[in-house]
Amino acid sequence: GMQPIPGSAPSLITPPPGCRFSPRCGRAGEDCRTEHPGLVEVRPGHYARCMLYDRG
């Protein structure tokens, strides 16, 4: 199943730069903090928006 992400959800009024989850992601790198990830189709009809998805 899905794993919860610790911490609080980002502000919708002033979201962080880059990936919205980077402040709470233990695997986030510098690119995650500065670039907004593109949409990746993980299987038909299911999408992810994570730079790490294709890196394993």
C-alpha cells in the first residue's frame, strides 16, 4: 500500500520551489528542491510526478 509522508502538507498559497514534496522526502536531492518534476506514466492511466521514479 501507500506509505504516509511525515511532516505537514506544503502551503498552497506559497508552495516550495521544485517538487512540492521535497521538504518532506528523505530521498530528495538538489534537483528536487529546484526543478518541478514532469509527469511520468507508470502504467496505463496511472501517473507519478517524481524525478526519482525512473531511477529506482
